[in-house]
Amino acid sequence: MKTTLQILEEAKRSVECGWTQGCWAKNDFGREIGYYTSSATCFCAEGAMFRASGQMYNSIDFYHPLNDALSRFKEAIETEKSIPDWNDFEGRTQDEVVEAFERAIALEKALHPSEQVAS
């Protein structure tokens, strides 16, 4: 099972390669698609974390590191909004989402320095 840090780092890389709003993932043709499919190439922040974790939305284990990744990202964005609402906010940019992942990763490293792995 991946650690919280691994989930955040992989999700950040996914968003750097392709980011979207309004759905969890899209394919190369801009069509909404499941984040778990091999043809998904663009991800929202939450979809990228689910993809990185390997967990399905409706079967998430309460103790899975994905929950900590979602919490860490929520701390990084410092808002009362949900992650999808923050991601989908009009005017939000891919760079802002990547920067939020960087802050979440820094928070996780500060909390669990022994779990650090090479990116």
C-alpha cells in the first residue's frame, strides 16, 4: 500500500501532466472518463489522489492513506470549500493546484519525516 506522501507526490505529477475542472478525469479528447481508466490523462486534484491511491470512490477504507492525503491537501488549500469546489472555482489554474500539492507534500513531510521517499 502506498504511503500518504507517495499518493500526494504521484497525484502532483498527474496534475502537472494534465489538469481538469468539472470532473475527476478526462481523456486526450477532453471527454469525461473514470480516473481509474488507463486512458485518463487529465485529472482534478481529488481525482488525481484517488488515481494515485488505487482506491475506488465507493469502497474507500477509512484507514487508508488516501484519507490522510485528502486531509493534507485540504489543510494546504486553507478553505472551507470541498476539494472539488476549490479545484473547480472559476479562474483556478493548474499552477495553483500544483502549488497546493507542493504545500500538502511539505505538510506531510513535516508530520512524518521517516516516510520520505525519493520523488
